Amino acid sequence: MQSELDVLSRRQQALVTLIFDEQSISESDGGDLVSKGLKIYQNNLLMTAVRALSLKYPVVDKMIGREALSSLTQKLLHMELPTTGDWADWGKHLSSLIMRTELHDQHPYLAEVASFEWFLHETARGVGTELNVNSLVRLSESNLKSVFIQLSKTLKVLSYQYPVDEIWMLHQLSEEQIDTHELAALLKEPAELHRIVIYQREAVPCVERLTEQENAWLIDVLAGLSLEDLLDKYVNFDLSDWLSVAIEEKWLEGLG
């Protein structure tokens, strides 16, 4: 049986679809009362959508300005409609949209900044889990082929051409405080890959830089390699040190 929330969500989605249907938009250019009413709904929904995006993408908003964000919002509403009654769930595809616009040619770092901000938003809304301390006893097993590292479901391993974490941090300052020379240096043609991990600690999204080996290790852990396979592949990896960090930073759920 469908819940009232599911029914409400579908009704809201249908209403938004109708309001932003291209035929409805073209018909709303008329002067009758129905067209004027539809136009009001469109404007109100657009303002709501722009506000929702600005909250999820505050740095993108600051970098391109509200007028450009409004234009992107209109395009995004035709590409990705809200599917729930919560606008916080909407806006995931802004990064891919930016890559299809002239903004990407002018500001090639912008799509990566948007991607980074979405993952921050998603991580902040995730549900963290406590470490199963008792599961760590499996480290003493003789057959590590059947032992697997279970990472927090909020943890994400990402790679970017641009130093998006530093760009994001710089934009936490007021506009007057931002060092334009420092920003220009961060936005110049990338020379190396920037590997980061985003995770939740105490209900707050955190970001750390990773070395190439740490990045590869986490990717293989997420891919489901057993502890034995991991240790065979990374013969110089300090498991004890990594476990200490993983436990302290809330990366680890336990061993399965």
C-alpha cells in the first residue's frame, strides 16, 4: 500500500512537470488569466529552485553570480525534475549540466567545484554508523581471505583535476577577504591530480587529501578486495597506522 508521503511526492512531481512543461511555458506568454497564473507559478517555483541550488552550491553561486545560477536552474529543471517533496534532494546533475554549457569553456574548473559541493551536501545528509569494535577481533584470524574492511557509507573517494577543496575553503571567506592572486593560482591549468576523501564525522562533512597509495587502497577496499588480497597487493602499506586513522576519523564500520 502506498504511503501518503509517496502519493504527495508524485502529485508534487506531476505539478512541477506540468508547470515547467515547454508547451505550458510557451502558452503562458499569452495574456489571459490562466496564462498569467501559470507564469506566477513558474516564477515562484523557479525562485524556490534557485534558492535550493544556492544552498547546495554556495561557492558556485558566489563564483558565477545569481543571474547565471538562475539561468542554469531553468535548464536543470528541464533536465532533472524534483522527484520528492524535498528540494534538498534535487540538483545532483548541476555539474554535468555545466559541462554542456559555454561556462565550461570559460571556467573549466566550475563543473568540478559543483561536483565537490554536491558530494559535501550528500555527505552532510548521510546517516553515519558506529564502529563495530567487536568485529576487529577478525584481524587475528589465520585466514584473512574471508575478512573484508567495511567502510562508512558516507565515505567517498574522489579525484579532481583542480584543487576543489582549496577553492572551496577560500570561498568560505567574505568577498573582500579572498586573495585574488591565491585564487588565480588555484584556478590555473591543473598540473596534477588531486585525490580526496569526503566523509562524515560527528554529523559534519570532512575532507582530507590522500596520497596516491592511500587513494588506491581505499578504492580497492570499496571494490571488495579481501584483507589478504589487499596486504598482498600493498606489501609496504602500514595497516596498523591506517586502522588508527580510520577509526579516529570514523571511516571504519568494522570487519566483515
